[in-house]
Amino acid sequence: MEEHQPHGSTKNGNSTSKRTVLAEPRGFCAGVVRAIAMVERALEIHGPPVYVRKEIVHNQHVVAGLRRRGARFVDSESDVPEGAVCVFSAHGVSPLVRDNAAARGLRVIDATCPLVSRVHRHARRGARNGRLVLLVGHAGHEETQGTRGEAPDRTIVIETVADVDRLDLPADTPVTYLTQTTLSVDETAEVIERIRARFTDVAAPGTDTICYASQNRQNGIKSLARRCELILVVGARNSSNSLRMVDVAREAGARAHLVPDVTEFDEAWLRGVSSVGVSSGASVPDILVERLVDRLVRLGYGDISTDVTSVEDVDFAMPSFLAAGTGRTGPALRDPA
């Protein structure tokens, strides 16, 4: 369905010939909204500095805004002064990180996305049931590192179909599979199909472990690719879900580029293009999309419409102690399986 907006007309009232189509939904997902709000609330309650392990979400604009308010971003819990407030990012952490934080007496606020926490629970359950966990994801990504840490001796990270083929394991090895939440649905489907063909005893996680927001944004990209010659995805270079959106657009036959910020938009991409589709990753604030759209309008792409492929009404509440402003922080413990 489409929602047409009035600012896509020329001075004489006729529609311009060049179009911009905005995907909906796009931008912040519920997990990102929750994580950012938790850092903001921690700053209100405890005052700066509040330490955040890694980027709270993968977007430099968001990180810079929180840094100006007093958040300090560190690479490791070991970089946080003993006894200080430390927020775990939305991507989740391993049990080892939680243990290190506890040993340092850190006052932990866990902003792990609830959907990532669900994947952690599946990993623990699979390992506890004697299965080898095949984790489909990127080995260097923070989310995958955290999930693998739940059962490092019983988890193998798989990135491609070829990785499955290279496994030197008997066909009857009991396995279960999980996926990094931000991957491409189509990409993981191929890998999972190969896992099922390779092994005779495969336990599925019970629920799709690619998050609803990633799937919705990828579906939106596919819809844009059917009607637009060029797709622009606003997102950071280290944002897995944004990068997958670019991949999805290209696989659907459209030209596509990642745009971390409007300053990195190349007007040469528009040569010969009459229709541009715009979306954004799940950790991207609206202001970055608005700036890109403003640039497109100034370049003549002022006929603007919105392509709605789904409606998101998910809301993840922050912990009650943080919402209530009691000043309490949680222990560095994982939730139960």
C-alpha cells in the first residue's frame, strides 16, 4: 500500500517526473529504542559518566549524541573503573563478560535486545541437551561473539554453505542451529537447508531467530527494488542489518548503495535514474533519512511517496527499576534458560 505526501509537487502543482519512494517500516526497531532510552535514563539517574561497553547500537550519530550527554564508550568491561555504572549494548555479551563485570564490582545495566537474549537461551538449551550449536553469523560481529560465549566449546560459527560442507563431523552428530538476528532471511535459508541435508539429527530453535525488524526491512527493500532503479540504504558501515539490506536490494536486481550520512551520498549515482527508493537500518535515527531526502528533493526527486509493507507495533519496556528511577542496577547475571 502507499501513502502519498503533499510535498512532492512542483510550483505549478504538477508532479515532478523524478520520484523518491520511502520504505515503511524503516529506522529504529523496538530493541534499539529500548537500548538508547536505557542509556539516557541511566544518565538521568546516576549522572555522567555512565560507561557503555561497545557502541550501544551501531550508529555513529546515536553514539555521538549520547557521548555529548556524558556517556563514555569503551571496548571492554575491563576499561570501566571499578564500581562504576556500565551498560551492556543491545548486541548482548557472553557469560565471561558478565563474570568480569561482577568481579570488578560494576553496576550493570543490561540493554541487550530481548530478541538477542532469546537466541542466547536457545544456545544454552541446545548445549545443555548435548547438541552441537551451529551458529549462522559473522564471527567478528559482537552479537555472534556474545551468543557463542554461552557455550564456546560446543558452538561452531557458520557463515556460508561452504562452511557447512567443510565440517568434519559424522552425519548423525546431534546439532541445533541458530542465526545472528540481523542477517538476510534468504541467505540464512540456504545455509539452514544445507545443515538439514548434511545432518540427520537436527533440532530447530522453535522460532525464527532473525528478528522481526530485520525481516520487515528486507521485505521493504524487495518491494522498493520492484519499483525503483536505485536503492539507498541509510546505515553505518558496521551495521550488519543495514549491510544485509544493500545485499538484498542487489540480489533483487536493483542498484544499491549504503549511505552512512548524507555527506557520503554521491550525486553521480543518480545519472540516468528516475526513481530512488530510500530505507534505513534498524539503528538509524529519522534525522539521517530526512537529510538524505532533502538532498534528493533539491536534486529534483520531489515526487515523494511511501511504500508500506508492514506495520510494527512491538514495544520492549526497559527494566522496571530503571523506569522507576530507583537508582538500582542489576547484577551482571544472565537471564535463566
